[in-house]
Amino acid sequence: MKSWKTRKGDLSSKSRPVKSDGEYDEDRAYNYLWELINLGDFIPAFAGMRIFKDGFARYTYSNGWDGVESRIKQTLRDMERTLNLDFGVLRARIHWAKVGTFDETLSAEQFFHSRNFPSRIAGLFYDHSRNGKGKKGRAVGGVSEFYNMPEITAKARFANSWRGSNLAKGLEIVEKKRSSGIHGCPTPDLPNYEEDLK
């Protein structure tokens, strides 16, 4: 796995993403592992947790920015808005990122999510969203992809999702979601809905 070395320090929703060296419409994307560092400082229910997210991002956004940093920045802003926190207070740290085709990166991501359900903390995000509607209310985008687990476990499971046999299992999930019209498994010729988040 490749450690993220393009940025020194952590990301916030105020960070400016680095420029990408790719093209928007190419069949290249990231599967990446990042950690939400300080949510417990603002919401005690999350105190003491190691909160990781396994994500997918187009390699290059339409504005030319790097897909990983752009997506994380959007997620942090969405979290701050949804959880009623001040803009720019949350911090993220990218641990690993791996480049592949859309199918490869989505397959790894979907396999990871399919095998780590017991560590999900989606319910806490629903319970603490500012609309107060619990599980029926709006929560953070990608809320089902956040996990509470030790760093060594998160990294081991991320790496394991890239084994050939596990990519094949992940691709079955991707293809099933695409054929069913389920959100979250785009192809290079389709825009990513995440790019429209503000």
C-alpha cells in the first residue's frame, strides 16, 4: 500500500486540495483509508474511538483537484454542517491510498464494507445529527462507511481487500449495485454525485 505523502499535516474542510496530475474522464480512481482524528473532542459519544473510513474517489475532479483530498474535504464539511460544528474544526489524516481502475478501486472498497459491518458506527452519526430525527433523518454522506477499529486492524483489512480473490468478490457487489441502480458505484463516463456537494 502507498502512504499518502503529497501533504504534510492533516486535512480540514478549509484545506485546499492538491492539484491532480490526471484527467477527469480517465478510468483511474483511488481507494483510500483515512482517519477522522478529533470528533470525540466535540461529541463525547465518540471519545476514545479510532474512526476510519474506507473510501473511493475519482482520480481527478472536474476542477482539476486531487480526488482523495477533495472528497475528504467535502465529507468533513458535510459532517460539520450535519453535526452542527464550526466550519474547519474537524481533522482528517490520510493513511493509505491505492490507485487502480474504477472497477478495481470500487471492488476493494465494496469488499471492505461487506466484511466490517460489526465495526460500523453509523447509528451514532444518525443519533447526533442536528435534525434530531434519529435513523430517519439526514446523516453524514457515506455514514455507513465509518468504522471504529484499531489502526493496525484498519490497515490490515484495507490491504486484504486488494487480494485478487477479494477483488473478485467485491466486483460482484459492484456489478449488482450498478445493475440495481444503487448509488455509490459510478463508472468513468458518469459524474460522481459527491462533486456537487458543497
